[in-house]
Amino acid sequence: MSKILVTGGAGFIGSHVVDAFVDAGHQVTVVDDLSSGSEDNLNPKAKFYELDIRSAQLADVFEDEKPEIVAHFASQIDVRRSVTDPIFDADVNVRGSLNLLEMCVAANVKKFIFASTGGAIYGSPEKLPADESCTPLPESQYGTSKLCVENYIGLYSRMYKLPATILRFPNVYGPRQSPHGEAGVCSILAGLMLEDKAPTLYGQGTMLRDYVYVGDIARGCMLALKKGTGATINLGSGKAASVKDLYDIIRGITGFSGKPVLKDKRPGEVEKIFITGARAAEVLGWKPEVSLKDGLTKTIEYIRKQHEAKKAEQE
Ligand SMILES: NC(=O)c1ccc[n+]([C@@H]2O[C@H](COP(=O)([O-])OP(=O)(O)OC[C@H]3O[C@@H](n4cnc5c(N)ncnc54)[C@H](O)[C@@H]3O)[C@@H](O)[C@H]2O)c1
């Protein structure tokens, strides 16, 4: 059993990771300001602090909880907001992460795990699927702030011997994902199609991504507790699906019979990016197990129940 502090543990991916840590018998503390996360996602067995990662009060949490491991998921995740408000993006992602790293060093934390992005850090690499040897050339402020944090982690590992693993996620999807921002495309499409509303497919539906189910990502984070120190690892599937592919699968599951609206891609969005999980297989013994169809079926089931609960509330 380890004492683990999870930032962003009330959010989509962080809450699934908290569940996995709790189920494995770890003692988990969550720090989240609930800016995009929800108390509904919180594992009842985890201790919760409603707090901004930029706050000086974070030191009190370290003092009281004495975490041995820190898994850092709290972030401004909206690519488009990072383009329109880069100062806010950098403030949360860079200054917030730096505040956390300083405290990890002061508390002599034994392992730091960072949720980075494979989708936004590489830009448009010539070699696809992208592996970790590709030079990161982000095309958005969000990708740049995440890269900056990766660099700080590298520095803190060299300067203070902070043991760290950087995990670069692909497009993660699954239950609890908020239907905001590009990352939530599965939730957005499924939510609209369940309500019989026509979804908009940006990039004319041709943009390519790899979509990995959140349960697989949580398993990767579990493995990183014990393995991968000093490594930067893509948790990718290596497989590309277009937005139109997603639309077709979701249409098949929901029975939607309308037509999508096709629009051009928006600023900061990359045309195609998918990442290989070869290093994750080698270092962590990880590979994604849930197929896109099965993962989307579970996600749609979750959204359907959410819609029903909302309707019952309104009646
Ligand atoms: N969803 C994806 O496909 C994806 C892909 C690549 C990387 N990531 C990374 O994974 C992590 C989790 O993403 P997610 O999709 O679960 O997003 P999310 O928005 O659901 O989770 C982020 C959580 O951080 C919290 N938070 C935001 N700012 C905070 C602050 N200043 N102080 C404390 N808490 C704060 C939010 O309330 C939320 O609960 C992020 O670091 C993100 O960059 C996600």
C-alpha cells in the first residue's frame, strides 16, 4: 500500500485512475478545484481537498497527507481555450505544475507520474504512428504548456533526483468524459446522436486520431506506479480512426438516422496524429485491450443513463 496524491482526481481520467488505485488497496488523496471535474466522480474512499494546484495551501496537504507518490492529472485541457487564452493555459498548466513539483521535491516524493499528451505534443510528424523519438513540435499553446512541464520534470529529475514517469496519452474516451473540448469528441457525438440531433464533424470528418478507452489508460497508470521511472512513454494504440469512423460506429450503436454537418478544422487542431504504444509494451508490459466498438458501447450506455437520470430529475 502506498500513499498517493492524485491531482485532477475529480476529472474524467483522474477519477478512473483513483478508482484503480483505491481498488488496488492504496490510500488516495485527491486535489481538484472542480473547475471541470465533478464531485460525482469522486471515489468515496479517497480523501478530497477542493484546492487549486497553484495555491500555496497545497503545502498543507503535503504536510497532512505525506504522499509517497504523486500522479498529476489536473490541467486546463481545452486546446481552443489555450489558443484564445494562452496566459490562463500557461498559468494552470505550467505554474500549477511547477508549484506541485516544488512541493514534491520538498516532501521527498518517491515517484511522480505526469499525464502528458501524445495528441498535442508532436504536432504533425512525418512518421506515423509517432513514437517517443519524434521531436515534439506542438501546434497549440496547450501542447506547448504540456511540453514545458515535461521539460521541468526532466530538470527536477536531474537536479533533485525526482523519480518520474511521463505518460503521453492519445485521445482518451469513456464514461465521465465531459462533452467539452476536442478531447471529448466521443461524448459529444454520442450525446447529440442519442438526442437525435445532428453532430458537427470538424475537419470534414477526416482528422485522424487514436482513441484509447479510459480503463486501458488507468491500467497503464497503475503499471507506471512500479515501472518506467525516468521514461517518457506513449500510451497509444498505434491505430488511426477518423472522426467519420467514430460517427459511423456511434450511429450503429445509437440508431441515429440523421446526417452530420461537415465543417473545417479549428485553430490548434492537428490534421492527423496517432501514436505507437511499442515502448509502453516493452517498459510497462501494457497494450490497449478494449476495442473501439466495445469502449464506445460502454460510453454510450453511460451517457444514456445520464440522460435518463436528468430527465427523471426534470419531471
Ligand atoms: N482526455 C484526453 O484525451 C487527454 C489526452 C491527453 C492528455 N490528457 C491529460 O490528462 C489529464 C486529465 O484530462 P481529462 O480529460 O481527465 O480532463 P478533465 O478536465 O476531466 O480533468 C482535469 C481535472 O483537473 C481539475 N483541474 C483543472 N484545473 C485545476 C487547478 N488549477 N487546480 C486543481 N484542479 C484543477 C479539473 O477540475 C478536472 O477535474 C490532463 O492533464 C490532460 O492534459 C487528456
